[in-house]
Amino acid sequence: MPDGFSVRIFNALRMIPSGRVSTYSDLAGYAATKKHARAAASVLKKNPDPPHIPCHRIVRKDASLGGYSAPGGVRRKKELLMKEGIQIRGGRVSDFEKVRYVFPSDRMRNND
């Protein structure tokens, strides 16, 4: 059973609409604090239901794709993003700031 942090990460992931991406640190910042970006990445590795819990929509803050632990790896992540209309060139999301999802300013409450 996932802990409270993992639940908040997975719930936040579900907020990111198709055709948009966010970063590990933005995701962590919404669920807890930005300093938890690596912990958020570790949670994504344990995603029980990719791509329905859309961890493929999380990229590095430099717009590079980062990892993808689901079957097919980064190649599959790229395919999923492109299917959603995200353009990728040179291993990076094109027009990153234009497609970047910004979480609401009110953070999830830390109930761990």
C-alpha cells in the first residue's frame, strides 16, 4: 500500500492534462516541497498503472525526457508524449514553457 507521499504524488500526476508536461521538482513541490524531487522520481518508478497514472508527463527541468521505468522505457515515454501532441527534438520537449503544466498555488497538505 502506498504511503501518504506516494498517494499525493500519484494524485498530483492525475491533474496534468494530456498534451502538457511538468517537472519532477514541480510535482514534488506541489505534493510536498521541491527538495523532494528525487523522492518523487522514486515514487514514479513504482507507478502501479502507467500510463493511466501519467508519469510519462514528468520531465526534467531542462526539458529533457528523464527516465521511464514502464515497459518500453524512454522510447515509450517519447511515443506517449508525441501521441498527446508534445513535440520532441533532440531528446527535449519543444516549446517547453508553452506546454508546461503549472500546478495550482495551493499545495496538497502534508499529512504524513
